[in-house]
Amino acid sequence: MDVRRRNGKSLPPFIKSTAGGGEQLNPQNHHPTSVKASEALPLPLYLTNGVFFTLFFSVAYFLLHRWREKIRNSMPLHVITLSELAAVVSLIASMIYLLGFFGIDFVQSFINGRPPHDAWDVEDVTTVQLLEDSRTAPCAAAAIDSPPVVKAVNPPVFVPPSEEDEEIIKTVVAGTTPSYSLESKLGDCKRAAAVRRSALERITGKSLGGLPLEGFDYEAILGQCCEMPVGYVQIPVGIAGPLLLDGAEYSVPMATTEGCLVASTNRGCKAIFASGGATSVLLRDAMTRAPVVRFGTANRAAELKFFLEDPMNFDTLAVVFNKSSRFGRLQGIQCAIAGKNLYMRFSCSTGDAMGMNMVSKGVQNVLDFLRDDFPDMDVIGISGNFCSDKKPAAVNWIEGRGKSVVCEAIIKEEVVRKVLKTSVAALVELNMLKNLTGSAVAGALGGFNAHASNIVSAVYIATGQDPAQNVESSHCITMMEPVNDGKDLHISVTMPSIEVGTVGGGTQLASQSACLNLLGVKGANKESPGSNSRLLATVVAGSVLAGELSLMSALAAGQLVQSHLKYNRSSKDVTKVSS
């Protein structure tokens, strides 16, 4: 079903997650709707208004009728009966109510220069309308009928620092107190961030007013995620899906500021869902680290190469490598020589962690062990770029790094025509000329796809992965060919180096942990270590499959420019934005 906002009268108490294995939303934690003033009335608002309207006109008619009789009978007007006194009081009371209800907003409309809203609709609230789609799945293709209304956000109220903090800020500005030592000096991470932020504004003369400070757990990032924080950046998270993959449905969180990306991926998910879903295969699961060592001669470097690649020595090296971790298990060693320098590429499983630290510890164990037999070995660096981490490299494209996944689906002809608005023949031809031939002409390395990095980056940021590893994780070749006598489309993505984890790093932060929970892969899997991270890798590949399918269809149908003009253009007048 589409989730759209409209004016309504009630909110659903809570919505349960449909992803398997995740924590369910507790309705007790759902904040109740704020109480409105109209709820204090003994009657519904429309009845109360009707009573006062009737009372006003009734007593006005009664008083006019009585005063007319007094004038005819030459009776003094200031002499009133008890009933007339009650009528006067009722008239004044009803007049006060009606003026208060209708008059204030009418006067404000002239003061503020805006038309008054419907005074009868004081209980109007913004709610979430769950509109059923023609599918049985809980999410339809993204379709936005009108541009969103951007509301002005009130700037945060400036709270001057205390006298004690003011003194610390002055010492930071003067350089006598290092900014990096504030956490240990103050013992309060949030206070340290606030002090550092104020000092930075005074040193640079630039305001950080638009960078949020409140509402973040700075204790959670101390010593592991970010040093010297002064705030945090807000990135919107959208949901694409459901992605029907290997018989299960996943709502895929995507953190991005690129309009049209989530909508496009969502359309691809819809096409896959309508065609029976996608399937995935995990080919390999091994993180790598490759130190570089130097010897006096190339012959000596070759001796160590032969020693490491000898199957008779593998068990001994594996015992040494594995002793520093419960989950890190050595799988193989691949060596390459450049002169008298030797590069040793260690591959190991890492459980549910992405595993860079785990494999580095194991490599250090082996290097220390090798010094006994190769005392002339000079360790230049524990990473010699033969790994290769956060750089496009043929070794990752060919040998793989992290999780190697293939994901495929057969899209029915009717779905291609009705949902994707194109044809099988057009998609196959475009894929050949763009993703294969065009990428070859460009000399691409692992970039035989339309925009795999778009989806990988968005999912990585949402789930707490290392965004820089998008470089090799986005290695992807997209294949399309007609099947079933040319009626249907077979599409696949092959991604040899998806580097993900569900524990450690940014995965433990509250927002990122919630996104992992949505996918049902939060934390480590105790029953089957490593299965959560492997499942996350297949979801990434499945999401890329959906994104590739939708973008290629938009290109084949000539819809790319129109869709971006509709969904990726800001309505804000940038000429009025102050620098």
C-alpha cells in the first residue's frame, strides 16, 4: 500500500514491520496525539457552535420584541424583568464566544496577510493514510502527484554557555586546551561537543546554526565512530519495496539526498514483485588484507612466496592467524612479487563483522610468526594496496572481496510494458550498447552497470556501513537477455565485492541499528555466525537489481529527464538563500 499524508481525523496506533526477524514496534512507545482545546468542550464542536448560534439569534429576537412592546406602551427601557436580564447575559455570552471563535482568525488574516482557514475545521490534523494498492504487497510503486510543501524550520534557541564552559572555550580558542582532549577533560561527550562547537565558531567567525547539536548520543561514537564532533548531519531515509528476494519480502532503507532514487528503486521492486521475485546466490565470503614486505633480493622474496603458497604449511599458518578471533578463519593466501617486494593477500571469513580489523590482527600474528624463519624480512606496511581497500582494483573485480553475490530475476513481458513502460527488445539493446559496450569504450573497471553505486551508497549510509567502501562494493556487471521465445526479460547483477557487516562501526548507532532491524539483520546471528551479514549483502544486490531495472527502463523509454524534473528539482528560490 502507498503511504501518503492527508488531512484526517485519526492516526493508526502503530504499524508492525513486515521484515523477517526484526524487532517489532511497541505500541506502548508510540507517543499519543496531543490534546486539543476543543476536546475540553462537553459537546462536539459542531453542536457547541450550533447551540451558541441558536442562543444568540433567539435572545436577540426576544430582546428586540420586548423593547418594541415597551416603546409602544411607553414603558421605561431600563426597567427589566428577570427573564430580560437572563436574555441580556445570554446575548453577551454568546457574542463573546462567537467573536472569540470567528473574529480572532479574521483579524489575524489582515495582520499576517494570509486568508483565514476554515474555522469549523479546528480539529484538522495531518495523518497517515494507508491506501491499498492493487498488489497484496505493503508498498506500491512510488508515485508523487504533487511536489512536497517545504515548511520553514524554526532556528534553535541559542543558549549561552555557562561561566565554567566560557572559560574552557577561551582556553580552546587560545590554544592552551587541545580540542581533542575535551571529552577526557570534561567527562561529558555532549558538553565537549558544545564547547568545541562554540570555540570553532569563534575561531573561524562562521556560524554553525544549521548544524544540529541536540538529539544525538555522543557517548555512542566516542573512540569508534567519529573524533572531535561538533554536531551531526541529517540525511533523509526513504523506503523502497517490498523487495521480494529468495521468497522473503524486505523493505529496503535508503539514505539519500538525490531525488528520484528511492522512487526509481521502488518501481524496480514493484516490477520484480509482480514477476514472482528475484533469487540470489552467495559465491564467496572472505575479507582480505595484503601487507607488503621487502627482502634484500628477489630470490629471497620468492622463497617466502613459495613457503606461503605451499599447502603443507597452510594449517600451521591458519592456527597462528586464527588465534586472535573467534570468528576470523584463514581461507587462503595469494602472493604477488614486484622486484624484491612481496605482497601477501590474506583472505578470511569474519562472521557478521565487515572484518577489516579482524583480518588485520590475524595478518599481524602471521608476520610475527614468519620473523623466526625469515629474520631478514622488512615489513613495510600491513596494507600494501593488494587488498585492495576503498580503491577500484582489478584484483577485487576478479578475485572478489567481502561477499560475492549474483542476483537474477525474470521480468514478464506484461510487467515490462505496463510497469516499466518499455519493451524487452529495447532494454536488451540499451544494456548491450550502454552497460557493456559503452563501459568498455570508457575503459571502465567493474563499472559495467547503470548506477549500482547509487543504491549501494544509499543502503550503506542507512545501515551504518563504511560509505568509502562503496568504491569496490559497487563493482557490478548488469546482464539482460530475452527468454521464453523473446517475450520475457532475464536480468542479473554480478557483484564480486560487497563489503558489509551487521556488527561494529556505525551499525550500533541508534538510527542505523533501526534500519538493520527493519531488514531483520540487526547485530550478530548467534545460531549461525555470519548469516546476517551475508543476508544483508544479498539484499544490497537485490536492491541494485531493482535500481538497474528501473533506470534502464526510464532510459529506454526516454523518461529520465522528465522524472528528474518532477522529483529532483527544488522549489526553493535559491536567490533568497543567504550565504
